[in-house]
Amino acid sequence: MVLAIDVGNTNITVGVFDCRRDKMEASFRITTKMPRTSDEYAMVLATLLEKNRISVKEIKDAIICSVVPKVMHSLEGAFIKYFDIKPIVVEAGIKTGIRIVTANPQQIGADRIVDAVAAYEIYGGPVLVLDFGTATTYDLVDEDGAFLCAVTAPGIRISAQALWEEAAKLPEIEIKKPNSIMAKETISSMQAGLVFGQIGQTEYIVKKMKEEAKMDNIKVVATGGLGRIIAEETDSIDIYNPNLTLEGIYRVYKKQNRKNK
């Protein structure tokens, strides 16, 4: 078994993959923003594995994709100390199968690279990959597996947080699609602005990227926690895959010069 770990700004998402069957057996989430020691990370991981009926002894390797550098020392330490594993880290120079042809390849986040790997290998190219996370990202990969360009916009949660933190009278709300855009009170009016605004942004950016790319049959694949809400409301998204990032991390793992166990 291999652990594929996606360290995002909001959550750490863990996928447990059986290499012999190339199948994800379980997944779970841990809050990123809570500071933890290596001992605490090990305890949380071991507990969640046990809850999913997976023994720590079954975990033979691990790979980490992170956009939060400050957690890496403790997280890597947990694997070294308690799992006897030196995890692979997705970073510059690692073999991914995707060529980054942007102006500065090292500026492309590891999360975006693994999303591109999964989308290209599963659905083929050209493919436009959308990730609705803390930021909403749009990444274009051509038919030959070249990462061509990227758009970065504020995510729904960032926009929501800006509303209730910067406007004193606006409350903290649940992010969901209201019954109608014709809102008649504060909470549903905020929900309408956030969700339908994100839908409008998505449709426009996808349209403009397709126009300027001048490529035929670009597939649009979305992922991310709030991506399902958007994907269900627009024809601009062809496929929603909630596990795209974990699948990409695992696919990068399989390309390394390490014996798959």
C-alpha cells in the first residue's frame, strides 16, 4: 500500500492506494491549519488508517504533494520516525511525464502538475484542468502532454471570507447554491453572488482560453471540494473527478525509480 498525500491550504487529503490493483482503497482528510508535531501527525494518520481497516504495517511507501512548506518538516518526520519511510516529495526535477513549457516552470505549483498528470493520462489531451480549491485554477495541457498556460483566480472560500471579514454587517455563511438567484434576504443574496459569480467566471475563462488556444475538442475536467457545485450548474465542464489530485499523485509515484510494493 502507498499513501498519496495532498497538502492543501485548507485540508490535507490522503489516499491509500493498492499498487497491485492500481486502486484507491480509502481516503480521508486532516485540517491543514492546525499546527502539529511529527508525533501528532503519526497518531492522526495511524488512527484514520485503523478506522478504514488498514494496518500501518501495510503502508510500504508514501508520496507528498504540498503547497504548504511549513508543515513538511513535521509531516515528513512522522513517516521517517513512525512508518520507517522516507517519503517522495513532488517538487522540481521529479519525473511526472508532463512537460512544463511556461515562462518559469518552477513557479507552477505541485498540485497543478499532479492534476495535469491525472487529467492528461486518464482523459487525454488537449485538456483544460480546473481545480476549485482555496484558489480556482485553470491549466491547459495540449495533446502531446505539454503544460502550456495557467490562470489563477480567487476561490469561492476566499471570496466568501473577504465578504464577511471586510463588510462588518455581513455574516459568515454556508457556501451552497440558493434556490434562486432572485435573493430576497442577506444570506441567500451572498450565496447567489458567490456561487453564480463563480459559475459566470468559470464559463467566461473556459470560453476565452478555448478561443485563444485555437485547439479542437478540448476536454474540461474539474476537481476540488466545491467543484461539484459548479460542475452541476454549467455545460462548460465536461467531467468532474473529486479524486483527480490523489490519482495524479499516485501516477507520479509510479513513475519514480522506486519499487512499487
